Amino acid sequence: MLGYSQDVKEMCLKMYCNGIGLRQIERYTDVSHNSVINWVKEAATQLPEFLPIDTIPEVGELDKLQTFVGSKKRDLAMDWSESF
């Protein structure tokens, strides 16, 4: 067996980096999820341990999360029983 081409490896890694799950990649490409895991591990060894300090980004992005902390004004148990 000759193995997979570099194009197939790159496509699978791009899919993984875009949030597609390993088993879903396997279904789309007919490449074993174990092979994809090995390629991800191999690619990770090529990444630098830390970014150089001079590469601080000029722009950052924050996602906001709003939650409600407190008590509800309604009694949900009563609302549920009234629906019957």
C-alpha cells in the first residue's frame, strides 16, 4: 500500500481545522479517522512551542456572553400545571 497523497492529507487537516469531526472526515473521504489523528499529531509537532513576542496581534476579538442571574418572577410549576 502506497498510502495517501499529500493533497488528501492536506484536505483532511483543513477539514479538521475547520471543526469537522474525525468520524465525519472519515465518512466524507474514506480515510480512517486513525490516519487523520496521526496526521494531526504529526502536524502539531511542527508547530512552534511559543509564538515570538513580536507577533502580538494588533486586533483582538472577544465574544460576549450574557446570562441571567437571579430569580424568576413566575412559578414554573404552576405554569406547567395550567397547561393541561
